[in-house]
Amino acid sequence: MRYATFMTIVEQAAGITREEAERAVAAALQTLGERISGGEARDLAAFLPRELRPLLTAAPEAAESFDRDEFIRRVAAREGVDRDSAAEHVRAVFVALGAAAAPGELRDMAAQLPRNFDDLLEAAGIGRRQAMTDDDLVLRVAELAGWTDREPARRATEAVLETLAERISDGEVDDLMLELPGNLRPALARGLRASRAAQVMTADEFVASVADREGVDLEEAEQHVAIVFTALREAISPKEFSDLVAQLSRDYASLLAR
């Protein structure tokens, strides 16, 4: 996004002049850079106009821990305005961030902010992702497969997750566990016990392993793998799904393309 476009969004969202928008953007980005980690600040800055990136990345590497009220107080002090005005300006800056950055990157940022930032995240166009209940993923697999009984969906889901835990690194399995409901984590743990190092496994070998675990033929297993991958894509964060896919070879493309 161009600098002028970013500033125009802030001007229009807050009803302020260009000069006021520039002060608001500088204050909000500097404060956001203090609130999130250095790595996340750099990732987010990559989506911003070149002129604005140093504002976000100038803070120390470690994130400071403060809530929305302190965020607004710091912005107000930097801008030289009252808190109500600062709150409106911060909201406008988050609107512009929502237009500039990819949704996955915005979710990564959101993960580092406390609950009382939710109105600002909504201004950026993202709601905080709600944690899945125990049956959400299984029910989605059943829906995609056209099953009225959730038990086959559970077997298919667990067979795929167990095999996936053998195929990807232990660190990636740990990350995936954090995003999945608790009742599905044992399947990942079983696969992890089988191999804590990522096993080289072609897509055909992956499907064959799922078929063996699930007790179905290869054609059915291939369909079930594709369905579970689709449900996972919808259920976990875009960054986590991207990290997962990055560990799979190109021959998995047909399984991921449903």
C-alpha cells in the first residue's frame, strides 16, 4: 500500500487532517511496536508503506505488557491530544492496518494483544478466533463427507492427525496441538510417539497409512484425507496451516486442493 493511501484511510476514518493523521499514525505505530514482539513488528511492517516501517520496528525486541488503556494513554501523550481523541485516532489506524496487511498477519498480531483490544481488532476487519469446542472439527468433517454419524468422522480425523504427526516435525505438532481441541490431541501424541522426527512419506504412503489406521480401502482413505485437510484449513490459523503445508512435498497438492 502507498503512503498516501494509508494516510487517506486514517484521515477519513477519524475525520482529521493529513497533518493530524500523520501524528496519529506515528504515535499509534510506535506504541504498537512497543506492545508486540520485535519479530511480529517486522512481519507486520513488511505490509506497510516504506516510510512507516521504522515507526513500528524501532522498539526493543521484547514486547512490553500493557493493556488497551495504557496503549491509548501512550498514544495521547505522543500526539498531544486527549484520550478520547487518541482512542478515535488509534481505531482509524487499525482500520488502515486492516486494509494494508494480510489477514494471517493481523491474526498473528492479535494473538499478542489482550482481550480488551477486541474493538480495535474488529476495526482492522478481524475478530479474535474463538477456540474450537471438542466436536467442532469432527462435525465439520462429517458435514463435508455427508455423514450423519459423527463416529466415522472421528475415526477419519484421528487417523489423519496421527499420520500427520509422524510426517511433520515435532515442533510443528506442538504448534498444531495448541490450535486443536483437547480431545484430538491424543491422536497427534500417538503419532508423535511413533516418530519425533519428521518421516519422509509420499502422499501415497500417507494415504496408505491412514487407510490402515482407519480400516478402509485406499480410495476411501484418499477422500477422507482430503476432507480432513479441508476442515483443518478452515479451523486453524492461516499461518499455522501454511507452516504445516510447508512441511509436505509437492505430491500432496491433490490432497490439499479440495
